[in-house]
Amino acid sequence: QVQLVESGGGLVQAGGSPRLSCAAPGRISSINRMGWYRQAQGKQRELVAAVTVGGTTNYADSVKGRFTISRDNAKNTVSLQMNNLKPEDTAAYYCNVHSLLIDRDYWGQGTQVTVSS
């Protein structure tokens, strides 16, 4: 079972700026898209931000201007800088990568971000 390794998160005060990081094992080849999803309690998982191998990004409307996604193609890592956190950002955040070669998605185990007001 190939597992993505996530780090970051935890309990943060509103307005805080934590950073999430994710590393994909080298044996996942032909990664074209890397991203972060989140799932709040009782809600469906939603896309937060994604970035293609070419650097094209897209963000959920709710995080535009506050979150920034970046990736290092050589290291197979993706990070999410979160600024000006709000209580509604509280959720489990999941790293996701898509392998173009085998058309398969890989997921991290999730890291909890809790924003206190």
C-alpha cells in the first residue's frame, strides 16, 4: 500500500498561518496533479487546492487569497500555506496525488486542522 506522508496541522488560533506538507514516495511515477482536500465533520470531502506538474493552480473559492499551494516536482512534495485561518477552515486535510501513467489517485491519511476562535 503506497502511502503519502503528511505533516503540519494541529490546533491553531483564528488568523494563524500553518503550513501543511506532503511527500509522495518515489515509486509513484508520472504524477501530474497534486492537491489538498478537506473534510469537515458531517460534510463531504472537498477540493481545497491543486497544482499541475506545469504549475497551474486552482483553489476553492473559500480559500482564494488566503491559501497558497506549491510543489517540488523533483522531490514529489506538495505544500499548502494557509493564512488568516477561520473557524470554518476546521477539517481533516488530505493530500492527494494523481498518477497519469496508471490513472490512479493516492491519498494521505489526513491531518486535522482545528481553528479556535
